[in-house]
Amino acid sequence: MISAVFLYNPAAGRFPLSKRRCNALLEYLYCNGIRCEVVSSRPSLDQAPWLDLEGKDLLIVYGGDGTLHQAMNEVVKQKVPVALLPAGTTNVLARELKIPRDPERALPLVVRRKLKRIYLGQGAGEYFHLMAGVGLDGDAIARIQSPLKQALGMSAYYLATAISLLKYPMRPFDVDLEGETHRGTFAVIGNTRNYGGHLLITPEASLEENSLDVCLFTGSGRVRYLAYVFGAISGRHIHYPDVLYRKVRHLSITADPSIPIQMDGDLVGHGSIEFSSYGEGIEVVVP
């Protein structure tokens, strides 16, 4: 019998976990040789140790990318494979790995446990599997409150981004890309092509590469940022003269303490920070 932790988000955006659904999922897993310990996720600002994976063979995540992000430090430290049951608002990692976005349809993958190693990014003692952002998107994340997210789903992100585009001051900061220094107003450090489900801000990124894709926007005007957004729908923005795109293993950012930083959709801090690729990566269950 395989021993697993079943980590769920009580506020999962698309498929809230009712008691009936939870029991059905756990019974299916048990009948297929997987015994689960059920654990609820914590608020993103709660940094206390709470997830014990010692002696476990698998972490099953019922939720979205934010739920997985909360568990990532323990996954890395305890080297436990991860299986996704996508129930969040966007489920970007599931899209990248071609995992069905219906949790029930993804269940058979958990039982088969075909594993694939993916690489991560890290910064300020935390890991991210999708992306980090410095500037504009951090400001948008800071504007999203949990009740608003639960009520509007992905529309909450669109609303917050629209407000940030109007109000965020676009303060410049310096980015050192392995000895090459540039100044910009918004940076995305990507580990995946897909950003938020509908944009390709780092269109050449790959989970299978032990590197990070950096997209640095150097403009500051509101109209110019609208052009960036439209360009990012197809990924053509990386060819704009005021957009810098690089693949690196390490970068450092020197920024005003007011500039926000997000990782995988969670606000994690402000100001200067260093990022690097994490070579060991983690194992995830894939089709």
C-alpha cells in the first residue's frame, strides 16, 4: 500500500471539495492501493511549518498552483513526488503538463504514477514552479482579496491587473543577468511558457530546462504597457525593441523597498532579491 498526503484547498476555485466528493476520491485511491492522510492548505501568509511528508511516497494536491506553491519547500526538502488534481482557478502547471483539468479525469494518472522531473526557480528561500514577477503583477496580486477571488475566479486577476495598469507607478529597478546589467519597470522570471492561463510572457521557457527565462519590460507609459499585454497574447512582445529576453541560471534585482515581488501568484516580499534555477527539481505525475 502506497502512503500519501492528500493536500486540498478548501477554497479551490473550480471544484470545491465537498465531503461527498472527498470521500469518493479517497475511496477510489484506497481501492487502487493508495492510503491518504488528508491535510488542508493554509492561508498564503501563514509561514509556520505545517506539512509533514516524512515517510510518505506521494503528495496529492487537490487545488491550484497556489496550493502547490505553499507545499513546495517541503516537497523539495523531503523529495516527495507530486500528483496534481487540478481544482484551482487557472491550473497553469496542469496545462503545461497536459494533465486533465477535471480532478476526476486526472485520478487514473495518480494511480499509474508515471513520473517526470521538472526544474524550479528559487529566490529568498522560496521555490516557484511557474514564475516570479517584480513590479506590476506583484502590485496586482496585492490587490486581490480571497473573497473577491472566490467570487470572481480568474476575473479577479483581470480586474486587479486593470487597476494596477492605471495606478501602479512603474518604478524602475536594475537587473543583473550574470554580469549584464539592465534597467526596467517590470520583470517576469519564467519557468513555464504559460502565464496566468492566457498570456505567453516567457514563450521559450520549459519545465525541462535547468534555466530561467527573464522577460524585462523597460517602458513606463500606460499605453506602452497595453501594447505589451496585447503582444504577450501571442508571445510576439519579446521582439519589441524595449523588451529584453534572456535565458540565465542566476540573476539579481536591485530595487526600491516598495516594489512588490510575487511567486506563483503569491505576494512574497518587496525590494531587492536574487533568483536562480534549482537544478535538482522535483518529480511530478504526468500522463
